[in-house]
Amino acid sequence: MLVALPAVGCTSQPTAGASPGPAFNTTDTAWILLMIPMAERARLLTDLAPSRTADPSLAELAAKTGSTLRGDLRRLRAVLRLAGVPDTRPHDGHDMPGMVSLGILEKAAATNGQAFDRILTDALRAGFTQSRLLCAGEQTHGQADEATELAAAIARRTAEQASRLEKLRAAQPAGRARRGGIRTAGHLITTQASLTRR
């Protein structure tokens, strides 16, 4: 069976031998296993903001985003445990659309001021965009209420954060608001997730 998920760069399947709860399908678990590292990477970036940003408003947004990410991580891991699937971290070392890359983290840790602000805003914008696409895919093709409801909640929070970020970007001088070289996901691809019901 084919299920559609936004572009993720690679697919993930539950580990052989794992037994998800009966209400969970492979879209649910694939979504959770991707959202966890995305949130972890984004949190590492937002944690750099207090000592590096030149914009108090951006520092406040980063702090709120980091707090939200911590809560989302707790919920994602709880739902994964409920599914009965271990966190095998299939995306460790991967740099996919919307995910803060290890290179971006290194670059951000080595800069400050307006240069850091550009890195942070571009990375947050890309992450918000991809998170909403992934959550939309989960709501459409996921099965477990616990997962689809969490996807809807994350999508709502992400939309609010994205709106705040765009207001900050609009208030910045043109030179500071320009976009950097971070990839964003603007299209959907079809990924194969076989529901082993044979």
C-alpha cells in the first residue's frame, strides 16, 4: 500500500521484530521517528540564541520555540512508547529538508549578532515549513488517534510560531531579512510504507 508523506530525503520503517500497537500504522511510526530528530536539532539551535542573537525579539521567539520543542519531544516519545516501537534513531546523521544540519549548527555556534540571526531565522522558517507538511501527511495517512491528534496540535503551534517569525522578518531591514542557503521543502513525494497485513 502506498501512503503519501512530504519530502523527507529517506524513508524509515519500524525495526524488524517490533510490534506496534494495533491502532498504529507505519505512517504513524515513520512520522514520529522523523519528527523526533527534527525537533532535537532545532532545539540545539534555539538554545544558542540567548548568547548570540542581536535581536531581543528574536531571542524571545527562540526561547518560546525551544520550550515548545521540548514539550513536543516529550509527547512524541510518549506516543512512540505507546506504539510499542523503539526509537532506533534511523535518521541519525541525515540532513533532510527542514532539518537543521550539523553544518548549520557548527556555523551558528561560531558566529553571533546579525550573522547568527540570519542563520536562526532561515533555519526556523525551513523547519516550520517542513514540520507543517509532515504533520499534514500524518493527519491524512496516519491511523492512531494519539499520533494524528499530536500532529494536529504540533501543526497549530508551528503555524503560530511561523506567523510570529514572519512578523519579525517583515520588521527587519531588507539586508537582514534576505534568505540564506538553507533548503526548504516545497513539494510532496510519495513514499512507500507497507502495512504488513498479509
